[in-house]
Amino acid sequence: MEKVNNLLANKMKREVNLLRDENRKKDEDILKLKYILGSIKELLNIDERNIKINLKARSEKPKYIKNEIVLYIHPRHNIKKAKVLKVYTEEPNYYFYDVILEGGNVKQTIEDYLMKY
């Protein structure tokens, strides 16, 4: 009888260990899935921001033409007089401009940083 009890106890220990291993593996899988889900959410947020930017339609014609005098608005709110040297129309979402600022610096910029003089 003692031998049978030992065999049953050993079998139960193996079963308990197997269940613990299965639960540990499930917990690891859940953590992996949560990590993947978090990564997917981040990607979706990035794509959502990109979509909002890309939906901004550009006008049919550029606002500024070659040799036009404009104001260049630097991102730190410095405003300088500039002259349009070249208009790039290849980009489907916005126009690029080469401008020469007072003082001789040449910059490439988009319409958002320019305004009529």
C-alpha cells in the first residue's frame, strides 16, 4: 500500500509541476502579447498622425513664384525678408522653395514658413 501511495504522490507531483509549467508559459505568452499589442498601438498612433498630415491637400498652384519677394518665418519666430529662387512642384503634398535670405543664406523651405511681403 505504501508503494502505491508513493507512486500516486509522485504522479501528482509531476502533474502539479506540469500545470505550473503550463501556467508559467501562459503568463509569458500573455506578457509577449501585451508587448506586441502596445507596439501595435504605438504604430497606429504614428500612422494616424501621418495620415492627418498627408490628408492636407496642397493648392493647385504654388503661392509664390520665382523672384518674388517674401517673408521667411523661422521656426523660432524670426522673420526675414527673402527672395524665391526656385519652386519645386514634384512633392504631391506641398511645394518646396529655395529662398535667399537677407544676408545671403540660401534655405530650402515649404509654404508654411513663407508669407507675402
